[in-house]
Amino acid sequence: MRWYADNSELNGVRGSTIPDILMFGGIVVNQNDEASLRQVIENVKAKYGHSRAPVKWNFKDLRALYKKQGLDTLYESLLKTSKAWRSEIDRESLAFDYRIVVSVIEGHSVVKKTLTGCKPNLVRYAFSNGLMRFALHVQDERPNYAQVILDWPDRGDSKPFDLEYRAAYNEGKTGERHVVYHAGPLNALGFDDCAAYVNMHHSTLLQFADIVLGANREVIECAIGKKSSGFGVDFCKEIRAKYRGYPASIVGRGISLASGRHDFRKEIRDFVDRELSI
């Protein structure tokens, strides 16, 4: 069993000039389903361009990559059809038994300097919250093996994730916060002894994790009033049964929330209960 996870960020509603909400998460897939799930996603990509063409939720982020490879025509074609292939990937994935695990954390400040300085710790916190839920899922499902697959970290700095994973694997605790994992140490659950880092451009399942996380980002944005419900919410409605804890308790099991503000947690919980838990 593997958790393919990526990160995202967005500005909240308190006037921050840089992102103050961090998200981390993606999809949990049984190894028996990986090859088949990857194949159907690549079949969709082939239909709209090329089976190995990199994709993600915000496809515009890949413009420079396609340009560098001289694939401008392919990029423009995929950009024009992005809603169609995302929708088709969404539908095709329903045949597989994967689960969505996402962590959301709101920073405690709107001051740019403060947020910049504490970002590494926020990243660690968001990662560990998601890892805790994955560990609980592994404890419930009891696979023979569990692994965490992460996108290549920003600036190549894997330290925030390595520190958290080490503490979780060896001691069953978070790093500096010393919060105990309810599932116990990862080493007792059959986890690999370290997280693996791969380039999302070459991993179809990590691309799918990015698409799922991007849609969840729009759910959060809609929940806190940053935008009106649209394609991202519709995407998540389609796959809502894939959230860990569905239908009774998506928030807390499939979507982990951390914030010092009760209003923030309530807005998201109410929105998810209304839109995704039906």
C-alpha cells in the first residue's frame, strides 16, 4: 500500500499577502491496483495527447516544461481540453479501491515575515498530520507493506519530511511536537524505513495525487468563501466515496484540519458535510 502525496498552499481570508494555508496529501493505493489505475489514467492521457504527458490540476504550471521540450503544440492541446481529461480521469478512477487522505493547516499569523520563517515547521506539521491518518488506515487495512511516495521537495530540501518520518517510524511520535501516533510506530506497521521522493513529471500516480489535491484545494477555497463552488467541488463530489471515513466522518479521517480558529474548522466541516458527505 502506498500514499502518493503532494503539497499545495493558498491564501486565507485574513488578509495575508502570502499563502497562509498549507495542504498536504493525495491518494492511498493498494499495490495490486497500482498498475491498472496507472494504465486507465494513461489511456485517458493518450486519448487527449500522449500517455506519458505530464499533467496536474493547474496545468498552466507545466507550460515551461513543455516549452523546454519543444512540445508547445501538445501543451496547447492539453490546456484547451484540461477540463475534459480531468473529468474523465475522475470517472475512470472510480473503478479502483483507493482512498483520499489530505491534511490542511492554517498558519497562526498573517505577517509575511512570520509566515516565511515558520513555513518549514508548517510543512512538517501538515505532512505529519496526513501521515498519522495514513498510518491509521494501514492499521485498519493491515497490508503487508506500506510506503510514502512524495513529490520532489522544493529546492531539493527533504529535511522537514525526513525529520518527521524518522520520528514517526522509530518512535511513533511527531518531531518537535512529540504528539503520539495512535497507530504506534510506523516500523511496527510494515512501513518502509524512509519516504521516497520522485519527480512528479514521471509518475502518473503522483500526477493523479496532484489532481486530487488541487480539487480539494478548491473545496477549501469555497468553504472559506474565497470562490464560488465550481469544477473542483464537482470533481470531489464525483469521488467523494473515496475519502477515508466516507460517509460518516470525512473531516478528521480523510481531511485533517488544524487551526487555532474555530470558525475556520467549522466552515470547512460544514461545507464538506453539506457537499461531500451525502
